[in-house]
Amino acid sequence: MNDQEFWLTFGPLFAVNIYVLSALVVFAFIYKKVPQNEEVQDRHSSIILNKWIREYWMWVTSPIFKVLVYFKVTPNFVSGLGAFFALLCALAFAFHKIGLAGWFMVIGASFDFFDGRLARLTNQRTEAGSFFDSSLDRVSEGLALTGVAYMYHSHWLFWVGMAAYLGSMLTSYTKAKGETMGVDYSGGMMQRPERIAYLGAGAIITPMIAYFAFPALQGMGWVSSVNQLEEYLYAIPLAFVALLCNIASWNRIGNIMKLLNKKEFGSENGRPDANFDPEHMRSQNQYS
């Protein structure tokens, strides 16, 4: 890859990354002066995707949110924009543009923050809107991971992509199914924002690592191009998500089953305990 090709490919990516990292430094100094966002404080956080990072991302993307409010964009339209960027993400992965796909993934996921926030601010919260948003979340994640699977369609890493797809869908499904059965279980790792963070951030930095590492690895014979090295490197965050999502899914299945057994039988093992009163449980369920 010559210098002209390098800057055509990575120039915009470097520019955006420099802006985001510079904003991160600025935010570190002004964090205590910025009002905390209630939505961020109420949501689940993890070691990587903690409340500080969430507050930073809400702050750095706030100009976009203000534009949406100014032009009176509806929350459903914002949800649709998120799905549209997920489609662009899938296409970028399919054409082996991993860095671009990462940014499309992160931008699309940001709209998932915006729609609910916009609905609350403009008093447009409805159950239909919430259902539409949740449905498009599944569409968006499915599109992105389908693009990843297509990128690896002729490689054994295809199965790693499918494992990530399965784990991601199962993590979301078990939570939704549990809620329909009266069990609210929202804990555990690898919720959607975390999956987006690992897959999106991994895709964003992969091209830069591949470009600088390729000269040293080229002589070993197992990589013939920067693009091929990108695909191997991106398999790292992909495998990480695949592994942890499936662990989280089965952990969630076990915990929800225990809660359902406790609700139905009064014990976690599926057998009634000595103080369990089924008539009382049936009368309670009539009003639940």
C-alpha cells in the first residue's frame, strides 16, 4: 500500500479517531463540571463500558442530539436511522472495510441512546415506540453480525462470527422471554452496549494496528496483505464477544429458571418447599 492509498483509506479514520481521543482528554478535565445524565446513571455498567465512558459519549455526541431536538425529529425516525447505519455497517463488513464498519456500528448504536432520550424530553414515550425501538435493536445487531459472517464466509472464522451472532441474540432473547413470564432479570455481562463497544471499538482500531504491524509480519508467510491481517486481528474481539455472550446467555438461562422455579414452587430446584401454598400463589397470580 503506497502513501496515497494509505491516506485515502485511513485518513478519515485517523481524523475521526484523533477528534474522539482529543475530546476524551478534554472531558477528563471538565467531567466534574458536566451535569450527570440520569439515563446513564440508571443503566447497567461494566468495567470497560462504565458510567464515565457513557457520560463521555453522551457529552461528545450531544451536538447531534441538539440538532435532532431542534428539527423536531421523531423518536421512531431516530430508531430507523440507527437501523440504517447498521445496514451500512453490514455492507462495510461485507466489502472488508472494517474500520468504516466500526464507526457505522458505533454511530448507529448512538441513535439507540438518542431515541429513548428524545422520547422522554419531548414527551413522546409510548409502548408502541418502545416496541419498535426494541425490534429495530435486534434488526440492527443482526445486520451487523450478518455482515461480519459474510466477510468470513469462505474462512473458518465464519463459525466464530456465527457463535457471536447466536450468543448476542440469545442474550437479548432470554431477558425478553423472562420478562414476559414475570421475571425481570437485567443483570449479567455482555449486554447490548457492551457488545457494541467491543465489536465497534475493535473494528475501529483494527486497520491502524494491521497497517503498522504488517511489515513485521509479512515475512512470516501467513499473511499476504493488510486486509488479510485486519480480518485475523478482528477475529480477536469477535471471539471475545462470542465466548462471553454464550457464557452470559447460559448463566442468564440458569438464573431465570431459578427465579421462575422460586416464583412457581417457592424453591429454586423446582420442588415445593414446606411453606409453599399453591392456592395463595394462584390467587396472587390473578392480580399480577
